[in-house]
Amino acid sequence: MERKVFTETPTNEQKNIYSLVLDAHERAVSKIQKGIKSSFLEKTVRNFLKTYEPYFTHALGHGVGLEIHESPSLSEKLWNKSNPQILEENMLITIEPGIYLPEKFGIRLENIYQVTKTGSKSLNTLSFELKFNILV
């Protein structure tokens, strides 16, 4: 699970990128279902981010099990066309889109989801609400 907390009021650019990453996250989650190719989720997000796609420098997610990073990979680049990774019921996967603007800032929002018969269930309950001016 990953969240961003601003210690100062975020700039308009930071708010806009945060909103874009959150929208990308929600789009990916809405497409989770058993039987789809894992790379389809990343393709959906990369198509949505278009302008910022070069700043999305990692895979959309991965499986979670005995190891924190395991199959299936939610990456078009790592996807093996001769051996596609298909989402199965009860798999645990991360959804973690991020945009990283060099020399400025980065935003990544991550949750773990269980693939269900009809979609997915989040294993995280902490809100994605944008928070700032929190005393540490």
C-alpha cells in the first residue's frame, strides 16, 4: 500500500497529477476480472495517461504471494505473448500507477486487490483522499 501525504499545501500541478494518477488507478481496478490477460490492465492505464506515459517508469503492478513481487506481472513489456499471464480468481495483485516528473516530484498510489468472480476486492482500507498540512 502506498499513499502520498503533503507536508505543505500542494501546488496545482501536484494536485492535477495526483488526480490523474488516482483516475488511472480507478480505471485499472474497474477492469480487473478473472480470465483477462494481466497486461491488459497496464495497457489500459498507459493509454489513459498518454501525455504522461514516459513518466510512468515502472510496471502497473504484480502478483503478491509468498514473495512480494511475483507472477503475474502487470506489464506489457514483461508479458510473454507465447505464454500470457491470465488473472485467476483469488490471485492477489497490486495496482500501483505512478507519474514521476524529474527534478520535481512523483506520485504513486498502490493497493493490493484480490481477483474475485465478478471483479476485485481491495485488501486496503486507507482512503486515497489527498491530505496536506499534517504535522509530523
